[in-house]
Amino acid sequence: MDTHLHHDHTEHHLRGSEILTDIVIGMSDGLTVPFALAAGLSGAVKDVNLIVIAGIAEIAAGSIAMGLGGYLAGKTAQDHYNSELRREYDEIERLPEVEKEEVRQFFEGLGLSAEVQNQAVAELVKDKDRWADFMMKHELGLEKPDPKRARKSAFNIGFSYVVGGLIPLSPYFFVKDGISGLKISAAVTLLCLFIFGYFKSKLTGTNPVQGALKVAFIGAIAAGCAFGIAKWIGG
């Protein structure tokens, strides 16, 4: 008798990745903000060296700010989880019957019989650590965060910002005036934004062409506005 399970289809699901999320955050801002800054300066000054210096300074400051934001977000998530975990342990100590009933209701929601519910509850509550972890996951919807998540997020976002920021700025290293640099930078950056938006949309399950066009359009609008404002202020 064949006891193997046969599947006539393949399921495709996106597995969430914290690293991927960090890269998307860092790269999207890194491509857009320095691009808009360089475009604005191209409309206001002729000295390409000034554009390069200002661009590098912005990339440095932006990567630090973005990395710090990622670090604080990671620390906040860790502190929130630890605070809720302490609260769960306290409730297990003070209100064990209430907590047991919440566990039973969860198993009831799964469609288990009353006998199986009681057996599952009795087995789970033997270990307070396992009991608390269960409540954190299924009552509060909180997964235990990586204790190194804050530092990893800070590095991933900051580094991605630098990589993204150097793409629109790099053409200015090889030209003699800002407008020439802007033309090359616009072509390169918009292409990169289109590719970036395409793959980001594929990973998130949305229409990749529409997502690519949307990301490139936002970058073009930001740079165009910065350039126009700079030209208007500069007379």
C-alpha cells in the first residue's frame, strides 16, 4: 500500500526575510535621495566638484541616519517583546486559570474536541517557558526577535543606502559640468530604479511592471522637483 502523499501542484509563497526588508529600505532611499540632491545642485551650481562633495556628505549622513533608524527599530522590537514576555510570566503566576482558559479557547478555535483540548492544555502548561512562548505567539502574535537584529539591521540598511547612493552620484566623477553629469545620472538611476522596482514587486507578489514604473516615476519626480526648485531659487 502506497502511503506517500502525492501533490499535483507546487505552492509558491514568499518567505519573509529581514535582510531583504533592510536592503529594500536602504536601497530605495539611497537611490532616490542622493539622486534628487545631485539633480538639484546641478540646476544651481556649475562646479561639479561641489556636487560630488555634497553628494558624498549626504550619503554619509543619510547612511548613518538610516542605520540608526534601523537600530532603534530593532531595539524597540526587542524591548517590546521582553516587556510583554515579563507580563505573560506574571499573568501565568497570578492568574493561571485565566491563562489556561485562553489556551483552551485557542485549541477550541482549531476545531478540537473538548477532551483533546483539555489534554493539550494539560500538556502545554507543564512547562512555563513553553507556555509563555505559546501565549506570546498565539495570543499576542509576537515572534521572538533575534537579539542581534538591531545591529544587523543598522549595518544592512546603512550599507544598502551607501550602495544605492553611489549609483546616481558616480557619473559626476567623470564629467566636467553638472548638467552632463545629470543626464548620465538620470539615465543610469532611472534604469536602476526600474530594475529595483521590478524585482521588489516580484518578491512581494504585485505586478512587477507597474511596480517598476511606479518606483522610477517617484525617483524622476523627486529629481525633477529638486532641479526645478534649484533653478528657480538660483534665478
